[in-house]
Amino acid sequence: MAEDEKAIGVTLESDMKKKFYAIKKEIGLQKNADLVRWLISDKFKQLGLTLPLPRFEKINAGLKGVLIHDRQLEKSVDVYIRPEGITCSHHETDHCEHIDFALSLSEVQDIIRKKRKEGWKLPETE
């Protein structure tokens, strides 16, 4: 599991715990996790930090395929869903990172499951 996927557990001692609960009471939050989220979001904003955008972004999806914006290539790529298989317009192949991304989308998985039942030669979905 990647570090960014792990849960974070923190134990606060004595004075730090008192400060935590004083802030929580002052702000009026009920859950400890809500205060942690608020504190992190506030500090993140104060520091002017930003998160990098993901490489791929789904523009739209339908029965004919998916249009994906690839920030690394700085272009949009079509992943076509056809009776004979799934193909990428950029790589002109049936297996690449664009297809992997498309297959990770639940709506595409639903389309593929439906079309496989109709006899289309498409990859298995999870």
C-alpha cells in the first residue's frame, strides 16, 4: 500500500491533547476527524499549497468509448469501444495506460459488461 493510501493514526500527549480539545470546542466540531480535516485544510490554504492534478481526466464516456485528457501528452485521447475490441487512438493498440485508465471507470466497466453479453470481444472487468 502506498504511503498516501495509509490511514494516519496520531496519539496526542497531555498539553497537546488539551489544546486539541480546546480548539475542537471553540470551533464547535463534534468529531475529532472533522477537526483534523479542518486544521489540515486551513494550514494547506495558509501555506498556499496545491495538489498536482492527476495525469488523466475523463472528458466524457458513452457507448462508443471514452475521451480522456492526458496532461502529460497535453492532448485528448479517444479510447474506442467496438465489437472487435477496445483500442487507443494515440497508441493504436488494445493495451496501454489510456485503456487501463478507461477500464478503471465504473461507467466504462458497466458498458463493457453489457456489450460482452452481446458478444463483443472486450476485456474482462472487475
